[in-house]
Amino acid sequence: EKDGHDWFMRKEIFEQPRAVADSLLGRHARNGLLQLDEMRLSDQELRDIDKIIIIACGTSFYAGLVAKYAIEHWTRVPVEVELASEFRYRDPILDYSTLVVAISQSGETADTLQAIRHARLQRSKVLAICNTNGSTIPRESDAVIYTHAGPEIGVASTKGFLTQLVACYLLALYLAQVKGTRYGDEISEIMHQLEAVPDQIASVLSRSDEVYELARSHVGTRSVLFLGRHAGYPVALEGALKLKELAYIHAEGFAAGELKHGPIALVEEGLPVLCVVPPRGRDQLHEKMISGIQEVRARGARTICLAEEGDTSIEPYADHLIRLPKVPVLLQPLVAVVPLQLFACELATAMGHDVDQPRNLAKSVTVE
Ligand code: M6R
């Protein structure tokens, strides 16, 4: 049942190329247009949307943070991302032109369910991104985009997360198509880039031994920091969450630009810092990330950098380098999170923990 793997989690990590491919299947029509069969909201309803609020918990919340970058960039619709457990207590401003997007792998998370009930009472439309057919959250939503990850059994979300990202990109591109904020050619080009991702994930997985060795050398580590920028920032948060839940190690993710505003005080000799390096581009993200890496290294941190192939400028500052396939910055989370999942899974295994059922956690959290 685990396909020869020791844990469901590891099996599910290795299923990701397939899960991503399945979640893209049938979405890109021959005429180049995107189609979302279960969308159920009319084009007019979508055109009327002037604000999106994404609500979710845990890993699904991090998928929402990535979605914000993509939706705002491609559609120019403002997006807020909110923890489901906080949402209704702040008296959120909602009306019929607000689309609430609930992201939930299980479709049963109580915090998320209560949040969408609140949104619907305020007349907002609710769209669910969910992996579980017929579960409560999609049943109580106006529309749904199902992810096709297949059952996720490990408590730690892996393929659930990647397929949520795919659904978020599809939603963003579909909205851009309907609202006319992006041309068809551009949408098709991004779809082609997405369609190349399963093979790119497979290439990351083919080098898992290298990550495993690195992970095993971290047994005994008490604290790990994760840094990212832009869409790499939620990846840093997700890498830290994986390490907390599986290895019970103190781990924190930061936006690299925030370092100097406080967190850099944590850096001491030998502290491992995992850095998600953005692809080189026209913006200054890459350079700024490198300067953040230099700063922590100058203070004794051991830097483990995830950077795209061919990026030689990172070499002098990386104590350890993990190569990522070349993808645009908005899609980079799909490949960058994979080594972080492998790292947490292997380190927890080496520490003797139950990776599939970490202490104190349940797969779906059905109490508020
Ligand atoms: O089923 P959901 O996506 O609603 O679950 C949300 C979180 O409980 C979940 O992502 C949790 O954080 C995972 N254990 C993360 O690995």
C-alpha cells in the first residue's frame, strides 16, 4: 500500500509529478482557452468580483499566500489571505462582489467551514479548492475547483499542497481570461510552463539522496531558519511547518527582507538557514536575497541554498547548494517546496519519529 516506501508521506511526495499532472488534465482546451468544469460561477459573476479573500489553515493557508501573488499579478484584483480561525472574529468587510476562496485538502476543517458559513451569511460567493469529493466545505460552497491529488494519508500535507497551488494558478488564469486582464497567448504560455512542471518535479525527486544525506547530518539540530522572498516566502513558511510537525524542531520562516528588522538577532555560529533563492530576473529580488544570505552567513549561519540551475552567483555564499529547475518566480513554489518536504521527512525518520502520525496532530481538524 505504500508502494515500497517506509511512510505514506514519502510515497505521497513521490506521487507529486502525477498529482500535478492530474490536476492540470483537461483544463487547457484545444482552442487555447482554459476551462474549469466545476466552476459554476458565470462569467458575469466573475467579472463583477472586485475583491478576493482567501481563507485556510496550515499548509493550505500557505498555498493561499502564494495564490495572492499570482492572482494580483495576473488579474489586478486585490487579494487578502486570512487564517480561517481569525476570519469571522474581525468582522470582515464582505458583500456580493467579494469572492471568498476556501482552500482545504480534507474539506472538513472546522475553522474553514465556520468561516465560509459566515461569508455566505454576508452574501459573498464562496469557491472551494478541495481534494475530497463530496466533503462538507465544497458541499456548502457556491463553486468548487477539485484538486486531483488522490487520497492524502500522511498527516503532513505534501501532494495536497502542490495540487492546491495548481488550482490557485488555474483560478488566477481563468479570472484573467474572463476579465481580459491577460492575453490568450500569455495564458497559454503559462499553461505550457505549468505542464512542464511534473517532469521538473521528477528531476528534483531523482536527486533526493543528496537531500537525505543533508537531512541526516542535521540530527541533533535544535533550530532551523527558512528564508524566502516573494512567492518563495510562503515556501519558507511551509518548509518550517514541515520541520516542526515531523521532526519537532524549532523552525521559523521569514521574509528575507525582514531579517534586519529583528530575526537576524537569532543567528549564531552554526545555525542552519535554508534559503529559497528566487530565479534571476528583471526585478532585484535575486540580488536582494543574496545580500540577505551574505548577512546571515557573515554572522556564522550555515547556509543551505535552493537555487535554479545555472545560477553561479550564489555559489560563494552557499555552504550547501540544492539545484532547482528553471521556472518563473510565480511557479517556483511547485519545485522549491519538494526538497524541503524531503528534508523534513528524512530528518524526522532519522530521529526515530512516526512521520505519518506525528504527536498531537490529526489529519483533519474537525474542532475549532
Ligand atoms: O484539510 P485542510 O487543508 O483544511 O487542513 C489544513 C491544515 O490543518 C493542514 O494543512 C495542516 O497544517 C497539515 N498538517 C500541514 O502539513
